[in-house]
Amino acid sequence: MTFARILFLTSLAMVAFAGNSLLCRLALKHTNIDAASFTAVRLISGALTLWVLARVSRRARGGSGNWLSAFALFVYAAGFSYAYVSLPTASGALLLFGAVQATMISHGIWKGERLLKLQFLGLVLALGGLVGLLLPGLSAPPLGGSILMLSAGVAWGVYSLRGKGAGDPTRVTAGNFLRAVPISIGLSALMLGGMSVDGAGLAYAVSSGALASGIGYAVWYTALPALKATSAATVQLSVPVIAALGGVVFLGEPISLRLMGASAAILGGIALVILERRPAAAARKPG
């Protein structure tokens, strides 16, 4: 694969991931669709797209997903949707990304991974940025939505950890999306009294599921084998930034000094942990 193609596919995947935040916020702020319906439509359209892509894929056929991963996927998708009822696009994307990375880094520490001084400093910096973002104040994001988004991030971190080595990523993701569909329909049934759907909301939800999720994941899995582990982790730091820019351009959302400071601390701290991880692993290799 040429460098130009790797760059194009990676950039496209990052835009797609950021697009999920923008599409969800657009739908829940500017249309009549409710969060449960958005979640169900997103998962259904994503499942259908990924199923088609898995059927036509020439990759290895191993893996089909499982119910525990599907439940983690559902918790992420539902928490994500309900959080964006109140959260601005940029704050939501930053909280989600921070929670995902914190979950995966914490798992590594729990498994015995040792942090270097710079990694520890990065972890403290990222946590400080998160606390600073959530402290009470006029520019603080709503607490309820923040908790929901942090929960969504933890769920996605768990989902990502469970997916390591589970088989062909597209087929595994397709299987998990399909299993998550009946759970999301159950949520919609419970929320039947508050159900509200319109054409624009459905269009945003289908776009989020089929394009930003389904095709976005497939594109990412195509580019991923050509990227070094540290490069793959680092490039994802761009997702909250892209989402924030989209919120400014398409939703007219302001960027506060608190958000800018928290973004620098969280993303910078995570970058320190990620970029120092590989040299540390190499240093522990037997000679």
C-alpha cells in the first residue's frame, strides 16, 4: 500500500469517527428524533452495512463476535446518544476519547505494564485536564451528559480490549453490531412513550450507522495493518479536534478557554503515555 493511500484512508477514517459525534449532536439538537431511536437506527444501519462488507471481503473469515462484546457496544452507543442530548460536540468527543484511552491505559497497568516517568506525568496531566473540564462553572459541560459520555467511553474501551485477536475485525464488528440490534430495540420499546422520529433525524442516524460507523470502521481496518502501533494510537488524537471544528462550522458551537486548556492537557497527556509506551516495551525485551 502506498504512503498516499495510507494517508488518505487514515484521514478518511478519522473524519468518519469524528463525524459520529457531529451527526449525533445534529440529530438530537436540530431534529425530533429521540436518543433511543437514534441508537437503534444507527446500530441497525451499521449492522447491515458491515454485514454486506463482511460478505464481500476477501480477508480471513475467522470471528463472528459475541454477546458480551455486543452488550459493551450497545452501552457505548446508547450512552453516546443520550450524552449528546445535552453535550456540545467538542466536549462530548473529548470526554469520550479521554475515557476510552484511560480505560485501555488502566487495563495495561492492571496487567502489569510499568509506566515511565514521562508516562506517569502524562497520565496525571490528562486526569488533571479531565477534572478541570468538569469542575463547576459557566463553561463546564452538563454533569449528567458528561457522566453518560464517560460511561460510553469506558464501554468502548472494554469493547476494544475484548476485540483484540478475536478474528477478522470487519466480521467480528458486524457480528457484534447484529447482536446489539435486539438490545437497542428493547431500549426503544421501554422508551416507547417518548419515541419521536422524523425524516431528518432518521437520515442522520442512518448516516452515522452506515457511513461514519460501518464504512468508517472498514476503512480504518484497511489502513490499520500498514500503521505502526504508536502511529495508529497517536493519529486518533485528531478525532476530538476534528469533531470540535465540525461543531464550530456546522453547529456554531463556541470554543471556550476551559475547553481549549482541557483539550491540550488531556490530549497532550495521552500522547505522552502513548508515545513513550513503545520505547519502554523495547527496553524490557530480553537481549
